[in-house]
Amino acid sequence: MVKLDPRGPEEERLEGRVLRAESGRFLVDVGEHRVPCSLRGRIRKQRLRQVRNVVVGDRVLVRLTGSLPHPEREGVIEELLPRLSQLSRAEAAGARREQVLMANLDRVFVVMAATAPAFNARLVDRFLVALAHQGLEGVLVLNKCDLSGLAERLAMVLPYRSAGYGVLMTSAESGEGCERLAEAMRGRVSLFLGPSGVGKSSLLGRIEPGLELSVREISAATGKGRHATTATALHPLAQGGWVADSPGVREFGLWGLAPLELAACFPEFRAYLDGCRYPDCSHSHEPDCRLRAAVEERAVDLRRYESYLRILETIRAGRATGC
């Protein structure tokens, strides 16, 4: 979309979508071309509590610079347009600044491996809490299903299915579940989020072979993944929509979440939150807590409740990072 500027056609500004943001340089899709861009100084001074002012997925206004033909020109990002949504976490070094991972997205696919590396339920829960708090839809993708038994896989995903989350079981190696995953991505702006080594890039390469994403093997020494993707990048899909692959995440600090807001970020808890004796019940120790009673009655999964208690402790202690 082109927005004309009263200073004349040579000064027109182009509206575009940020596809990549790294080390102060940006790649912006303006419809027919992709323009390498720098950032106007006044924008750098905005949003001082954020790690980066402009992120992948942002809609921006770009002014082209230089006298080369249009496809070869670079640009300057002059204006950041309002965001419809964003996914944020606390800066890795502490909770003082917000790190926006991506803007203007519709759905987040939380990707975990059934094995190699081991399924990390604590990290999954932190991801899903952040998504709920920020009003984003989360889908759990259990990859590498060709490497584990059905009973083992079902035990991993049952708490999330019971909580109402969408769950997809996939194998980038065999192609199992990849058609369903592709359909869930169709026409949406999506983000793949998860630790290194779970197969995010491999899945995207299976669904959209032209993406040419980097893939690395699991470290034999640690059993943990090594980063294949070094920066979040947004790619168009042939079937319609966009998808971003992100670098592996080993910990996820929750941003802007108060202790009393946490329980509502667990969907399966919500039916019990109004039944407690105290309106400000923390659901950790108070008498006549309806949620704790539901856990004792096995109406709520014990492991998810214990995960809630661990996250609650970190929020109270002011520890933004960790799993």
C-alpha cells in the first residue's frame, strides 16, 4: 500500500511489513519489493522500556533514499504504525525491560519434541501463560512423534487437550501431521516458538520447502538443541499467510503479569476461580479454595496446578526469567 506525501511523488512513503530485524537493520516487504532499511532516530528514542522499538511483524512507513531504480533503493523507517497484537517477554537479563518478540500475529505454535530433546512441560506452561495474558491463541505441536510410543505421547499432551488447547502431533521426518499443521497456518500470521532442537525449522521446511531454513542436529554432549535460527524472520506462505521461525528459547520471563492475574491464564482453572471464600485468593494456601478442591477431586490436573504454583512463586519473588 502506498501513502502519498504532499511533498511530491519522489517523497512518497511506502507502507510495509517488517520481515527481519537484526543489529539495527531491517528488511521490509512493501508489496512488490523488499527494501533494506535503517531506523529514523526519533523512533529509536521511543518505547524506552523495550529492548527493540521495531520488531518482525510491525507495520511501518518507509521513505526510499538515493537515486537508484526502485528495486535497488534502500529506505528509512519513519513511522511505526499501531500494533494489533504482540508477544512479549521480560528481557533475559532481568525484568526491567520488555522484549517484544513479534508484532501483529494471529497464532503461536508452541513446538516441543516428544524426545531428543526431552519434553519440557514447565517451559510449555510459561509460553501458554504468556500467550493467554497477551490475548494470543496458542497451539501445542508435539514433533518427532516417530521417535516415541503413542502412550508416551498421549501422556505428554493430555493435560493440554483437557485444558482446551489445540494439539497437533507431527513428524518432520515422516510427514505425519504436517498437512493438518499447514492447514492451521493457512491465511494467518503465525510464529513458531520453542527451544532449540525440537524441529521448528524442519517442520517449516517440510510444509514450505522453498523457505530454505537452517537445520542442525542435537548436541550429543548435552542432549539439548543448538540454535539453527539466529534471528526471527517472517516468510510468506504459498498457501496464503505468513509464518515466522524464531531462535530457540530455553527460558521465558513473563512480562507485566501480576500474581492475581496468573490463575486466569490457565483456561481449565477459570470455572473454579469465583468459588473461593476470598476474592483475592491466591489458590496456594487459603482455606475454602475452590481451585485446590478441584485439584484434590482430580478435576484439575495436578501437574498443571504445581506448575501454576512455581510460576506464582517466581512472580512474587520478582524473578522474571526461568522455567
